[in-house]
Amino acid sequence: MPMDPSKQHVDEKRTTRPSTLELRDNSDDLRRHLGNRQIQLIAIGGSIGTALFISVGGALNKAGPIGMLLAYTIYSCLIALVTNSIAEMTTHMPVTGGFIRLAGKWVDDAFGFMAGWNFFFYEALLIPFEITAINLVLTFWRDDIPVAAVCAGCIVLYALLNVVAVQVFGEAEFWLSGGKVILIFMLFMFTFVTMCGGNPKHDAYGFRHWKNPGPFAEYISTGDLGRFEGFLGALWAASFCIVGPEYISMVAGEAKRPRIYIKNAFKTVYWRFGIFFILGSLCVGIVIPYNDPTLVAILSGDKEGAGTGGASPYVIAMQNLAIPVLPHITNALLVTCIFSAGNAYTYCATRTLYALSLEGRAPKFFRKCTRNGVPIYCFCLVMLFPFLSFLQVSNSSAKVLTWLLNLITAGGLIDFIVICVTYLAFYNACKVQGLDRKTLPYCGWFQPYSAWIGLIGLVCVVFCYGYSVFLPGYWSIEDFFSYYTMVGVAPVLYLGWKLIHRTKIVSAKELDLVWDAPVIDAYEARFISPPVGFWTEMLQLVGLRRNVPVDVQADP
């Protein structure tokens, strides 16, 4: 049977002899220095931050324990569908800039422009959010710590960790993210032991808080409507908390053995959703009631009512049970976890701006890299955003967190919508051009229905997001703009770029399924050692495995 002409064209392009340029790590100036263990922990570090340990208290207060658990479970399933789509695209084409460059190359140049700048502002605004959260957590010990000094210290440390080679960033994130894993399993153990009576009060409280004050909370309205609105409030909180696949996509351009290590990282995302987010929301609903006075005081910004309760519901629960020392250990680990998240966002924002410059969607001077492969001018611009954290000096930390939270959540939802749309274009192109998806390094399941369900679900979430501002008595110009600024900016960016540059939507027949594949193939072909497993690298790190080759490359 004769080969499909379009498939033959793809194969001929794919097997073209690589040029001298393609013998480099990338077709740009970034270097592939991130190993398997670093990628795995960066994937965890990017998805676990303030939201899982602090903001989750707000979701509990709005929805109650079961309402929050349902919201986090439903949204985790939704993002698992998105992960299924982005994993297939990224392992096939692990390029610098991840999904934002795929969107521009495979959908529309204007779509890539919108996606890139939306993700850039999303990541850049997360940096001051995390710094603000650090100040909030530090009030557990004392409330007279200079806010400006903490902000300045974080900015300096983020600069030092990101201005040197990517190996330094990767190593720092490896250790910081390891602390996050330790913390979350420690909190799971705390929940199980104390609910069975292992606490100074010998109180086997079990699921008491599910009965008193109850499984569902009322939010805004009363009765069934209020409980449903509480569920929606927790769903919005979940949409801020549950992230991860986009960060793996962003490090793909600097990963060793990208089609192997990135694929492995994506595979871990599914169980991380179940363990970290779903089980995490279950634990919070067990250890503390949704109407806890200290939690309510913290959420309302009442410092006197909050006392020294700490910002995390876990710390509040520990103090309620009169547990010594552990609240201090937990709070200290929370500081490192939140710092790690801000560090990861600094990296992602820098690489996003660099990717925009590569595609001509940002000024060309942003392409300038140091000898170690750090986009220096991109880094300098990103480091201006952490200074927004100084807004705390004149406004309360809780208020600043609310402003940033609303802006960021909408931006994150738009990122996932972009991924689903891009995948549908990619899927159609594979079908039209005769590319068998089963031959790809990762073949997503239940496609294209998985992408369609994810897209429809996310569109529903983003259009309902912030609906409360339209209810009688809740209108506020400030709240309206904090909720809908990103939603309004995205179509303006898309239409503006499209009108100025007269871009066209890429047809399935013209979509370039080869693109940088020869460069990536040539890079991966240089390895003469077998891929190194995650646990092998871990054993090498602690000195238990020696004389094992680590990603040895032949000279180009």
C-alpha cells in the first residue's frame, strides 16, 4: 500500500541530516543541563506552594470539608485531562518556551503572543504573591518583623539563584522541593496520628468536624444555594492551587534526555494530584473546623483575633491541640516551601520572556544570554516584579494576597485553555498528515475527547469566576478589576497582534509537525550511556552508587 504523501513528507524532513546548528543543545542559546532528579523535583516544586498550605484554609471556610474535597477532586480530574494533552505535545517537541511556543507555531502567531504574555504576567505576579505569603507566615513568631527587609532579602536571594547557570537553579530547587515533600507527608502523618488520639489532649476527634459544624458551609447565601456557592468558592481556590504540567513543559528546553526525562515527569503528575491535592484537602477538612475562630480572624485580616495562630490551618490545628515544637518546625518548613515556589516562578517568567523574544513577540535584545545560558535581560525585567511585594508596607498582607490571587487565578485558567486548544490543532494535524500518534514518545489516552472535556470544563470555570461581584450588595470596582483584568486582557492581546500583523490560523495540512525535531534528535543521538533513573541519581547523590555513567555524551 503506498505511503500517504503528507506522511512521507514528514518522514523526509525528520530524517534530514542535521546541520552544525542542530548539533548544539537547542536551536537557541539555552543549555540542556537539568537531570532527571532535578526535573522531577522541579515538577513537584512548581505545583506545591502557598495554596496547598495556606490558601486552602479559605477554601475550607467557604465550602466546608466535603464541599472542599469535592471541588479539589473535580478540578484535579480536569487538570489531569490537560496534562494528558500537554504531555503528548511536549515529549514530541520539547522546545524552549514549552506550550507557549507550541501555541504560536501550531495554532496562530497571535494566539502564541497572547499565551506567552498571559503566562509571563501569571508567573511574574506569582513572585510578589509568594513574598507576601512569607511575611504572613513569619507573623507566627512575631508581628514586628520589618516587611520591607523580608521583601528585599527574598529579591536578593531569587536574583542570586537565577542569575547563574541553570544547574545552580536546578540544584537549589531540588533541595527546596525535597523539603516540600517532607513537609506534606509530615502533615499527613500528623493528621492520621492526632485524629486517632495521638495528641497531648488524648482527643480522638476523628471526623468530628464533618458533623460539627458540618460537612458543608454556607457562603454568600443561605441554604442549598449558599452551600453550592461555597462549593464554587472552593473550586476557584482549587483552580489556583492545582497546577503543575505547565512547569514541566517550561523546563523541557533545558532538560537532558528530554523525551525520556520529561515523559517520566509527566507520568508522575497524575499521582501527585491524588496524593498532594485531593488527600491534602481531605486532611485539612479533618484537622480543623471551617468556622475555627483563628482561621476566620486570619481570613478577615483581624490581627488581634488571629493572635499568634499562624497563617496555615495545620499550624492552627496544632496549637488547638496544644502540641509543642511541631508548629514551629512546620512554620519553618512553610517558609522554605513558599520561597521555593517564588524561585521557580522567577525561572519560568524569565524563560517565558526569552521564548517570546525567540518568536519575535518580544524585543530581540531579550535573546541575549550569558555564557552559562541565562537570558540576562529577561532576568533583569522579571526581577522588577518582586518589588510589587512592597505594597504590603502600606496595605495589609491579606489584602495584597487577595488582589494578586484574583489576578493570578484567571491567568492560570487561560493557560490551561490555551493548552487544550493547541492540542486539538495538533491532533487534527496528525490525523490529516497521516502521523500515527502511537509512534510518538507519549500517546495520550482518550483523545481528542480528553482535550475537549478539559477545554469545556475550564471555559465554564473561567466565565463563572468572580460571579459574586455581580450579586446585589457585592459590587466593587476594585474586586471587578482584580477578578476580570486578565480575562479582558487576553482577547485584547490576541486581536491586537492579529490585526497588526495580519496573522492566520494554521491549517491542519500546513501545521509543522517536524519543526525542531531534527535538532532534538541529533542532540539525543549524542548520548552513549543509557538513561539514568531517578533513584539511581538519588543513590549517586548520597554516595551509595559509584562508577555509574551519568548521561555521557559523545563529542559533536
